[in-house]
Amino acid sequence: MSDLMRSMIAATSGMDSQTTRLRLISENIANIDTPGYRRKTISFEEVRAQSDARAVIPGQVRLDRSELERVYEPANPLANEDGYFDGSNVDLIVEMADARESRRSYEASLRMFEQSRGMLNSLFELMRR
Amino acid sequence: MENPLTIIDMARSLTRHAATRQALITENVANADTPNYRARDVLPFADLYRAPGEAERATAFKPIATRAGHTGFQTDASGIPGLRQMEALAISQVGAESPNGNTVAVEDQLGRAAEARLNHEMALGIMQKSIGMLRAALGRP
């Protein structure tokens, strides 16, 4: 039974981490037109949670240090003498791919959570008789 | 005649085995995007379970040494029927490793999870039927 509890803790941490990741992806997409915005990234880390479960936590939020997009718009107050200003380094395709991957992992964790709960339920069902 | 308690013990071992597998698989799925994470699983039940043979049945109630301090008993603990220590081993699968060093293949894990669930249900079913048989033998409905 403690194995099944452990499993539920791990599944919850998985969903939690993917939610954080999805939130950051949404923030990146929302700020795609913000001048000077750098996209946020996180890397997951494995931790020991209660019941010795190998859970996952989102690591520290980092900023993508890659080059910002140079936008040509001479009328913009931010533009320099050549008419360019720094946009954001968010790539919509990359964010969408990331979101898709995150969603897939979230759903897999959710499915595992439901299955663990189902197994625990049938164990209790046996005790009830 | 097979002792029904052996069946119950076997079913209990299978339940434990399935629950341990379920926990490991869920941990793998939760860590599907963790860099450098290695997917783990335990050996199949058939490799880990030792059914009691004729010799064990004959000496089923003989004491055995399970600690270093025990003397005068049979010392070979490996002969004990039942479930052996379940050790989580890394799964090695061709093509599953991502560039970030993660070896979890979600589809493969879901297949393993289905297997664990089936085994768990089967074991619980067998346990329930065996208890029913014992009940019937005792003359209760």
C-alpha cells in the first residue's frame, strides 16, 4: 500500500512541475512582443519526497541568453539611429512544441495517478468484504 | 492437494510486486522530462518468486537462521520460498535516450503500467476467491 501512496506522490509532483512549465510557456508567449524580453526556461530536478518517492520539482527559472530579435521600426521611440530596436527572443514554434510536450507528460502523469488510485481502491474493496 | 494458504501467499506476493512496479513506473513517468534521469523497473514476477517445492513443504515449520546471531538452524536463506528482494534496475532500451540523458519512453512505461495493473487485479481476484473457498469450507455463506 505504501508503494501505491508513493506512486501517487510522484504522479502529483509530475503534474505540478508540468503546470509550472506550462505557466512559463504562457508567460513567454504573452510577452512575445515585449521589447527586450528574454524567454524563461526551467530544467526539472529529481528529489526524494515523502515515503522516499522519487518526485520531480521544477528547478530554478533561467533566462534564455540567446540573441534578441532586431526589429526594424524607425517610428518606434525605442529605435536607435539606424531604426532598429531589440524585440524578444521568444520563438512561437519552440514554445508550442514545448507546450505540446508538457501536455503529453502531464496527461501521462494524470493517467498514472488515476491508475494508482484505482489499484488502491480495489485493495480497499477487498478489505470491505 | 495444494494448500490454499500457499495460493494466498503467492497472490499477496504478486500484489506487492505489482504495487512496487506501479510506483517505479509512476516515478519514471513523473520524471519523463528530468535531465539525466534513468528509467527503472524490477524483474518479472516469475524471476523473483520461488514457489515452495516438496522439500520445503515437508520442512515448512522448521526454524531457520535469518540473522547472524541465530545458531543451530539451517542457514541457507536463499531456499526460503516466497518473493525475493525486489531491486529496481535501470531499463535499457535502444533509442529511448534523449539528448539530455533521460531514458524514459512514455509509451513503453504505459505498457508496463497496464501489465502491472492486470497483475494486481488478477492477484486480488485470486485472493478473494481463495478467501471465499476458505469461507465455504468453514460452512459460512
